[in-house]
Amino acid sequence: QVQLAESGGGLVQAGGSLRLSCAASGRTFSNYRMGWFRQAPGKEREFVAHISRSGGTTYYADSVKGRFTMSRDNAKNTVYLQMNSLKPEDTAVYYCAASSVVSTVAHDYSQWGQGTQVTVSS
């Protein structure tokens, strides 16, 4: 199975930007579809973005579309989430995950990182 580790979280002012990274090891990285999810305190885990194996197709939650961009570099075994125009409601722990299918539901993802905290101040 692929092993995942997120990084790049932190504290940022509303309107600012952050780039999250997810480094993968184990099986061939390009065999996996990848997703980003987030979970705020007291809230359910929420889909953020999904990317195809080659990186040619992406899907975004309505709440982040136009502000966030997901990408991947298979040569570096890394997936990214570029977050622009951040809002306080984006505050959450962000997780990357690997799937064998195209999906926006957490249950379809078999491997998960430990998460990285993103805090957006108002």
C-alpha cells in the first residue's frame, strides 16, 4: 500500500495563500487517484479535491472551486493543493488520500495521511 505524509499547513491571514504537499511512498504513485479532504472541529470530514492518475483531470468541491488547485508530480511522488483567497471557513485539518477509483466520498479512499492543520485568521 502507498504511505502518505502531508506538510505545508500553518497560520495565514484571510485572503492569503498556502500550498500543501503530500509525499507518497510504497507502490507506484502513478497507479493511484488522489484526493484532498478536510475536517474542522465538530464537523464531518469534507471532500475538497480529486485528481486523476496522470493529473489531466481534476474535481473540486463547490466551496473551493476557483480558489484551490490540485496538481501532482509523479516523478516526485508528490501531490499538491494550492490554496488561494483563503477564508476563515477553510480552517481545518487537511488530509490527502489515495483511491483506486474516481470518487468524492471518503470511504472509497484506502490510504490516508495523518493530516496538516490549516488555520485562517479573520
